Amino acid sequence: MTVSYQYEVASSTSGGFTRLLFMWRGSLYKLIYRELILFLVLFGILSALYRNAFSPEQMRIFEKAVLYCDSFIQLIPLSFILGFYVTYVADRWWKQYMAIPSPDKIMHALALYVGSNDEDSRILRRTLIRYLNLSFILILRSVSSAVMRRFPTLDHLVEAGFMTRIELEMFTAVPTTDINTYWFPCSWFISVLKDACSKNKINDASGLKLIMEFQGLIKSQETCCFFYLYILLYPF
């Protein structure tokens, strides 16, 4: 996962950003130091051979090889390659950011269209949001070490109030060796919403359509979130 230095920056004094450049954990130096050492070793070996071991004829052949390689570098400007690479990295980061589900819109829609003040309506709204949050947590447990430490087992989800004991039994009753089951709470969401419509808790058809569109959007975002976090952790 990405290493965050937001707390160090937030409490930083003068020179704090300069210290960030020399931090080892999560730094660019830690990422490329092996390749850098290999490059310096090979460069040193070639430099020593060129200056001390090569004959004049071998030096001319080596210089021609260097000029030949340099001619290929000029065909594609390095600035173009770097610009393309930076654009690709920035686009990938933005897609990862946009893939993070945001429950705000669907929470507002539920508050608007399931707006009764009785106890059943209040529990209905809480149950629907709980299922969406549960689905998101199940995904993040697969890719985030912080979430996995917070919820190491499904029993911890029950203790935190995201899942009931009956729901836990239903969830564990399905084999999970071949498929991911993070979408089960989304199916429960639809079932509860269908039951609410049959009890006339939601009388506005357009409101029901809007809630289902938001729910479908969040589910697709969760899928994208899982995919992009997976390729971030396990690049090809």
C-alpha cells in the first residue's frame, strides 16, 4: 500500500518538507536503489575497462557502439517518454481515487425517499447503509492491511455492528473458494429495499430508481476499487 506522510506534514515546522525528501520508508530511493547500484557497478566496470584494459582499436569500436546507441536515443526524445509515463501514472492514480465508493449520495437519497420518522423507517435506513458499508469493508479486508488489522475475522464485524449473527451464518454458509462474496450485502440491500416497497415505505417510483442507480454505482465502484488496489499491490 501507499505510505502516507500526511501527519508529518501537518505537524511540520520549517524544513519539514526538506526532511521528507530524505525519508527512506516509502521513498523513491528505496524503490530504485537496487537498480541504481547495478547500473553504477556496470558503469564503473565499463569505465575501468575503457581506460585501462582496452587497446586503441577496441576503444574505437567501443566509441562507435556508444555513438550507435546514442543515435537511437535521439529518435524518441526522452522528454516525450517521461511525459507519457507521468501522464499514465497520474491517470492511474486518479482512477484509483475515483474508484473509492462514496455513500453520501445514496445516504441523502435514503433520507429523502425513506423519510418517515417512525422506528421502522429509521431501522430501515440504518440497515440499508450498514449493508453498503459492510460490502465496502469486505473488499478492503482483502487489500488493506490496516482494515485487516481492524477486522481480522468476521466475528469482529459482528462486534462492530456491521453484521448480525444470523447474517454471519448466511455469509459463511456459501463456499468462498471460487468467488468473492463482497457483493452479498448488496444483494441483501436489494432484498430489504424490495420488502420496504411492498410495505409502502417507499412510494416514489423515481426515488426507488434513483436509490437503485446509486447502489449499482457504488457496487461497480467497489469492483473497480478492488481491481485497482489489486494491480497496485500486485503489478504485472
